[in-house]
Amino acid sequence: MHVRCKQNPWNRWWIRGFYAKNTIPLESKAVNDIHKHGGTILGTSRGGHDTTKIVDSIQDRGINQVYIVGGDGTQREASVIFEEIRRRRLKVAVVGIPKTIDNDIPVIDRSFGFDTAVEEAQRAINAAHVEAESNENGIGFVKLMGRYSGFIAMYATLASRDVDCFLIPESPFYLEGEGGLLEFIERRLKENGHMVIVLAEGAGQDLMSKSMESNTLKDASGNKLLKDVGLWLSQSIKDHFKKNKMVMNLKYIDPTYMIRAVPSNASDNVYCTLLAQSAVHGAMAGYTGYTSGLANGRQTYIPYYRITEKQNHVVITDRMWARLLSSTNQPSFLGPKDIPEEKKETPETLPPGGVVDIPPVTKEITK
């Protein structure tokens, strides 16, 4: 979370920065080269959201512009802060900037960090492909980010062209029996002698829950803690081949934190500049309660309620999905009856003219 007022102080450690009043000055010289480094100089943390304390801190310190940078969870918290500020009738602009590699924020074309994540994920896929080709019946198994949305796995797969099977949360699959994943792996190894599997971390959680104790634990932000489906599935594959006395060499790669730590690429650097400048222009013009983002290639101010009403998911009935299946030549692992009704909806896009029936963002700040 970034917070700005006349003296340009910025909070460290997200919400805890409000409580501890732990601010650092960020002048032009201090931030001149930060785009060349991964991570965040501000630090990050989870949980601890107390709206009253946060707004009290904003009010006590005379802050008049609050810039909140993060994913869907952060934008939801920003919306709550905005509503409390509006209830108190404070002259404070609250502006969101979409930054998440998962690309799960709705309405916008993409979130900052997504292009970089896809580019770096390909390095792991390329390594898995080399390992798979180098071993008898070799399987290169890559687990990527994607708790509820499989966009990184989908786009990295399409860009790589070396993937034989990709699994994402939006598309259920099963292991055993005719048409199952294990049968497909056997067939592909017999045909090619090697294969590459890409898995999003949220895929197959239901299968794991059936064979293991149910996990009801949550992290500090209230998200359900996912089990490591990558390790579980890779072990299930090994057990299957061992049971059938077949030779198989599986190499498991989890590049999660390597991907998170890399500097943004050129595309994301440009996009970040557009988002930041647009966010500031809106706040200086007196707008508040919005997230800055591209929609159909046009810079927009999107009200928080549209950003927070749902998550962005891969649509498994559209053309992009068909392109992916054509690239991997894998079965869908499900029939028409298995497709949930909400996944049959067409992806949300703006009309060709770029106009959508959304009430304007709140303009309550006086100059």
C-alpha cells in the first residue's frame, strides 16, 4: 500500500505501516532505479486489517491521497477504506492500482506483473522440457501460481508450445479410469517418449481433499491455505507407474518465488508507468473510489464495486481455451455435464466503442 501527502511519506509493511506510523520519504532520487529490481522496497504483509485504525491514522496525519497497490484482496480492502472515508466525509482520494501476477482482477485487460510472470514461467517450462527429453519416459512437471485463476499457466503454455498437458482450477480433471489423466500420460509417453505437464497451484484441490484430511486452515488475510497439489500429483503419477511396472522419470520444478522475485519486463514497465500516471491524474482531478486500469486498450477509472464484485477466471468454453487444447493435444478431461453454468458465460469485455453502463466514479474531493 502506498500513501502520499504533501511531504510524500510512504507506509512500510502494508497495513502495519499505518499502525506503527512507519513511513519513509520517497523522493525522485530514492526511486530512480527501483524498476530494475524485483520485490518491493516498501515491504509487504498479510492480515491485520482494522478499518477504523487505518482511517484514524490517515485523518490524524493529514493525508489527502491514498494509493493502494495490489491484487483482488488488496482492492477489496481499499474499497472498505474508501467507504469509511466517505462515511466520515473526509477530503481524501482513495485510488487503487492493479498489481497481481495472477491476473484475477475483473474488467481490466490485465494486471501489472502478469506479462513478467508469464515470461519467467517459460524459463521453467523450457528447463522441464530439456529434462524430460533427456530421460527415458521423462516427465517435466512444473507447478505455477494460480490459486483460483489459471491465466499464468494458460498463457505460458500457449507461448511455450512444449507443453503436453496443462491443468488449471477452472477445469476439473480426474486421475483414474478411461479418459483420465494417468491414462493420457501413459499414452503420450508411448507416443513421444517424454512429456511436459504444467499445473496451476489451485488445480486438483478437490482430488487431494478426497485422499487426505480436509484442510480448513486460513492465512492472515483469510484465504484458504492450499495443499501442495504439485507434490501430491507428482507422487500419484510415480505410484501409478510403479504399480504398473513401467519405467518413468519425473522431474518436479516449482519456480514460484523465483518468478515473484524477478524485475518487471519492458512491457510491464511501460504499463506500470501508464497506471501510475493515470491514477495520479484522477486523484488530482478530484476523483476517488476507483482503480486505474486498461479496458479494451483504453485507460479507465473503474469504481471499486466493479473491481471487487467477483474474480477474473479463465473461460473454458471460449476460443482461447480451444487454442490451448489444440496446442497441447490433450483431452478436456470433462464432458458438457461437468461444466458449471457460471463457466459457460462469455468473458466480460467492453463494447467496441469502449463504453459500458457503469455509474461514474465518485468525485467528492474539492481542490
